Amino acid sequence: MVSANDSQAVTHAAGHKNMQQLIQLRWLAVFGQVITIAVATLGFGIQLPLPAMLSVLVCLAAFNIASTLRWQEQMAVSNRELLLALLVDVASLTLQLYQSGGTTNPFVFLYLLQVILGVVLLDKGSTWLVVGVTAACLAGLAVFSKPLALPLDHGRGIFSLYVQGMLLCFVLDAALLVFFTSRIMENSRAGAAKLADLRQRAAEEEHIVRMGLLASGAAHELGTPLATLAVILGDWRRMPEFKGNPELLEEIAEMQTQLQRCKSIVSGILLSAGEARGESSEPTTINTFLSELVDEWRGSRPVASFEFVNHISRDVGVVSDSTLQQMICNVLDNALEASPEWLRMQAGINGDMLELLVTDAGPGFSSEMLAHFGKPYQSSKGQPGRGLGLFLVVNVARMLGGAVTASNRAEGGASVRLTLPMSAIALPEEYE
């Protein structure tokens, strides 16, 4: 399940983006009011209290500068802070309307912009508070403000100055609503998508836990018969009937190898589903670890040609454990199924990250596989229950702080890149 901290972080990120939208809208309001005041006084000769109205604009600009500085430093934006920002906008609009005609000013309908922004940005209770405040301000303007000295020429229709002001207010309202609400809704959709991704990840991690329980039960159930088979095969190797038959001895050796592989697979799945580190951890170096892993994998798989290119020049101490081995082997096994004739693994260290690149000459990944890479039960084999190998790889890499990416090669085949922080596999201090 998604933690409260993760959900809160997504909500705060969306709130921060919405606050930035309000800051941009407030700058438009400042410049728009400057232009409107200039046109009204110079173009139409309307007498307005310029010192008082310009003082409100200066205060609004100062508040916006303070908001810009504050929200550059602090990402989390709460509903209360968004409400406060909207109420400041309502207050500045009310002061300007009070000094320019009150309800007789055609720009009084800009209150609707604040109400709709409240619906989009705030919770239900805060939205109703904005409705109540704007309604109270509108009623107050109707009682206390002086009417705007405009000619009563409504009969002129579109040529009426008041009608033209209403049309301009409507166009401005509509344009701002379309522009800013669409961007605010994009922020909301992005937040919802992020939450959905977190829920998907939580579901995958829960799936791993369940797989761990199943693997634990399987390990207990399979442990006894696998141990019995190992004893029987060891006895067969010492029996005279088999000692004198090299072909049978070779087959017994192959059976023992495959039996050991079955035991390691069960243990690897158990560790991958539970903890990132197994009990079999032991100190080694990165080059030794990779060389031994490659030799063991090459000796137990029917691969025709396997190239290992090691670009790691500085050998460093790391911890070798079953989970890490199983994770890399899962990538190689998937590549082998797609390309049994040729495989390559390249190793290198980029900064503080270990990078392993596995390439093959197979048919490559389908577009659907690439889109859902690492999801459970996504497999190119078309068989039920497949697709868990890469799922475990992706999630173990994630638990270690790394990542797994896949792509198709231009020359044919596929490549899987595994990156892990060296700190995740570094030797503990007591071994250094």
C-alpha cells in the first residue's frame, strides 16, 4: 500500500505547481490592471482615484514577489496556503472595484474567476468559504461604493461603453479560465498518475512478499527430495557399476550440476522475494565476483558463444551473495532463451555505479514488452506463469537503489542494462 508520506509528497508537489500558476495569474492581473487604468483614464477620460488604485497594485506586486521567493525555497503547499493566496486576490480585486464604481464596474464579474479557481484548487469547505467571501464583498460593494460615472447608453448595444466593458470582462474571464484551469488540471492529472505509479509499485512489492511466502514453502517442501537426490547421485558415482562406465559418470555429473542449479534457483527466488542480502554473503572483489559468476553460468548453460568484456580497471572489494548472483543470472537466462547461439555481457563502473550490459542476437522485445518491462507475468514466450525472472530482477535492483532498462538493438537483438550503486554491494568496514 502507498505510504502516507508518498501520497503527501505527490499532493505537495501538485500544490507547489498550482501555487506557481496563481503567481503567474497574479502578475497578469497586475499588468492587466495597469493597462485598464491607463485606457480608462487616458482613452475614455474616466476619473479614477489613481494614487489609491496604484497603491493597491504596488501592494499586490510586493505580495507576489514575496510569494515567488517563498515558494522557490519551500516545495510543500497546503490547502490553507492556497486559500490564503486566493483570498488576497479577492481582497485586492475588491479594493480596486470599491474605488472604481463597485457593482457598476463591468469588471465585477472577475469574482467568478476566483470562485472557479477555488473549485479547482481547494477542498470543498475552502471552496464554499471563497464563495461566501466573494458574495459578501459583492454585497458590500453594492452598499458602500460610489457608482462609476459612465453614460447611461445601454440602448446603443455594442457601442455602449458599459457593454464593451462587460464583453471585455467576459473574454478575459474565459481566456484566463481556459488557460490556467487546463494547466492546473494537467498538474492534477500528473499527480494522479504519480500516485497510480506508486500504488502499482506498492502492489508489486506486496506481490514479492507473497512470492516470498510461496518460495519459503516451496523451499521447505523441495529441500528434502533435492537432498535425497543429491545423496543418491553421490552414491551412484561410487558404485562399481557406474565407475567403469564413463558415459554414465558424465551423465551423473550433469545431473548433479542441474540439481545444484535447482537448489540455487529455489534459494535465489526466496532471497529475492524477501531480503536484498542473503546469508551466503562473503567478501570478494568485483572482478573476481564477475569472473566466477560468468564461469559458473557458462559451465551450466548450453550457450554456443558467450563473450564477457570487462572494462573494470580498478578492482574493488564487494560482497558476493546469492541474490546478486541470481539477479544477474536471470538476465543472462532470459537472453539465452532468446538467443542460444550468441550472448555478450559487458561490465564497467561509471562514477559510483556498476553497469552491466547484456546483449543478444534474438528477435528483440515487442513494443508491448518494452512498455511493461519488469511487470509480473509479462513474457515473450506466450506461456502462463512466465515473466517472473525479469520482474524479480527489476525489483531487487530497485531495492538496492539501482535500475534495469531494456531496448532493442538497431542491428537486431535486444539489450538489458543493469545499474547498481557500488555502495549497495560494497564490503562492510570490518572486511576492509
